[in-house]
Amino acid sequence: MSSDTFPGWRVVAGCFIALTTTSGLGFYGLAVYLNAFSKERNWDVSSISLATTFYFFVGGIVGVWAARLIVRYDIRAVVTAGAVVGGLALAALGQVREQWQLFVVYGVFAIGFALAGLVPMTTVVTRWFHTRRSVALSVASTGLSAGGILITPAAKWLLDRQGLEAGTPWLGALFIVGIVPFVLWLVRPDPESLGWLPDGERVDPGVAPPVVTGTPYREAITSRFFLFITIGYVLALGSQVGGIQQLVKLVEERTDADTAALATLVLAATSVVARLIGGRVVVSLRMVPFTATLACLQMVAMVWLAYATSTAALFGAILLFGATIGNILMLQPLLIAERFGVLDYPRIYSRAQLLGLIGTAGGPLLLGWLYDAGGGYRTSYVVAGVLSLCGAIAIMFAGPAEEPAVPVPEEVAA
């Protein structure tokens, strides 16, 4: 990278591309695989949803491990290993013939997804940006939605025409090629090693970089803010992830396969636009009320989807749902970085992700079980709406995110 140009935005670009790939194939893609296994293997939705729950459970545990690895090793090595592991698992997905095999493959795929996903990507962005963190995170995390626009519809098209066995090796190769070269080319672990300070200032020769500040890990995870934000996100993401993972099947049942593919595209595109807007306006808003408001709007979208039957009504609900997805996902790391600083951010965020498994893993399982029990998605999505509303209430009890993080002495930071 040029020594005269601040590399931070190239790092953001690398994170954007990596998250585009991991999201398109490892998050939004799960809804496509659920639909494919339901049709090709004639498996119950609840059983496939249980495998999705297991996937998120493994991913959350490995995310804690990833947080420790990226402190000790070059983040590029960790992400590259994750990309290779995830790609090989995805390529093997089409060979699954028994339901227990799906759990094994999903477990390995989740390891790769976690090592190449949100924890390392948001960590490196928070290292490179402090004052412009909300904008940088909004751009990088827009890759989460771009994956749903650029990759997931293509994955569904491929599996609809070639089937799981012939299609998944191509998807596995894409998982590796869409991450490894871009991370190695664009991402760098931190600004200080290249003579920069966060946000683009140069390190003065002979002057030590400023001491890293933030709330120590133990203090952060026992705080009221962490407790209520985490509870809120368990509920809001349980609603959100469950709604996303079942959306393709819901729309296909009420319309047709092509419309279901378009639904994923519209959901992700709306998420992109909303996230880019949110990353710029959040700097002038109080983050906690903003997040709670989005969770309430997500509740409206879930209930709307429960009762929508026409194509127009479905896409109206999907547009609102996409607007909330774009910002709720971005705001979790931003809230944690804003409140607790950079010092122990990887450990704090990965712990929040681990606890959030109750929602991200349980949401798809709950909605899938309600679908099988009730013979449709109406009850599933009404319950998802209730979860989102409860999440909004919990978030409002957290207190402000804008309280200053506690600086630590230099010897502690070291």
C-alpha cells in the first residue's frame, strides 16, 4: 500500500468484499439450502432448521476463539484459514444424504464462517477508525447485504437448476475465491504498524502512539449496558434471523420460485441502502433509542409478513424488513465500540455474539417448529414480531451508549 495514502479505506473495501462472500453464502445462503433440502430430500422444515440452529451455535462458540486468535496472529491468516475450511465444507454440502451428516457439514462450515466473518472484520475496522467509525462500519458491513444481492440469488438459481450435488462445489470454490485474495491484498491488521494513527493521521517520528483506551473486559461484560443490549439483541436477532431463514420458503409457498429469489434480492438491496443512510445519520442521533425504534419497525414487518398473501403486500413488508436488517446488524458492534472502546473490543463483541446465539440459533428453530406445528407461517411470523418488540423494550433499559469508555493505565494496556 502506498505510504502517502491512508490505507484505512482500502481495509474497509477488503472487509466489505469478505463480508459480501460470507454473508451471501454463509448467512442468506442458509435459507436457500433449507429450501433445497426440503424439496430434494423431502425433509421436515423443523429438522433442517435445527441444523441451522446448530450452525449458529458452533459459529458463536468459534467466534470467541476467533477473537483470541486475531489478538495473537495476523488477522489475514485467521481469515484465510476460515475461508478454506468454510469453502471445503460448502463444497461437501451436496453430498449429504442423511440428516446427521447435515449437522456435521454445517458444523465445519460454521467454523469457517466465524473465522472469516463479523468478529475479525469489525475488529479490524474499529482499529483503523475511531472518529469515523460509524461510517466505516456502515460501509464494511454493507457487504452483509451485498452478499444477499449479488451472491444468494445466483446460488438459488444454480441449485434450482443443477441441484445440491452438482451446485455446491461451485459455491464452495466461490467462498474461497471471494475472500482469500481480497483479504491478502487489501486488509492490514492495524494502522500503527504502517506508520498511521486511526482515521488517517500520521505517527510523528519519535513520538509513541497514544495509549489504547477502553473498558476492561470483565467490567464491560458485567455492566448494565452490556446485559440489556445483549438481551435485546438475543430477542431482536432471534426474530430477524428466523425471519430471514424462512423467507424464501414463505414467499415461494405464497407465490412462485422466481418471486422467492427476487424477495431475497429486494431484502438485501433495501438493507444496503438503509445501512448506508443509517451509518451517516447515527452520528447525530442517540444510538440506543435509534436501535430500539428499528426493533419496533422490525416487529411491524414480521406481523405484516405473517398476514401478507399478495405479491405487493409481501414486498411491502420485505422492504420494511430490509430497512431494519441493514441497521440493526450494523449497530451492535457500533454500540459496543462506542460504549466500551477499542481495548478489549474483540473479546467483548465475541462474547455478545456468543450469548446472542440464543436468538440467532433459536430463531430459525422456533419459526420452523411453529411452521410444522401450525401448517403455515402465520403464527411463526407473529411470534417473531413479539420477540422483536420485547427486544426493543430491553434495549431501552440499557442506558446511553455515549457514556465515555474508561481509560486504562498504560501498563494495563500493555
